[in-house]
Amino acid sequence: MGHLEDVNMTYFSHMKRAFALSFRYGLSTVQLIIHGFLPFLFIDAGKKAADSYERG
């Protein structure tokens, strides 16, 4: 459990954050796949995903 101490989080707060990030990145993945086929949809999905990743 050293990682939890490193990030100064409890087990459940860490789990909540990990699930939230997973959902956000999963949604971005779907949007980017759709954007690959239909470039006029989700035009800024890549930028939003990258910005989201930088904020953590």
C-alpha cells in the first residue's frame, strides 16, 4: 500500500479517482474512434483527452 501513501490518498478515494479517470479516458477512446471514421464529429476530442491527462 505504499502507493497510497505516496499519493496521500485513502483506499476508497484512490479507487474513486481511478474509476473516474477510467470512465473519462474510455469515453475519449470511443469519441476518438468515431472521429477517425467521421472526422467532422468530436473534432476536439483528442485535445480534450490530452488536456484531461495533463490535469490528472
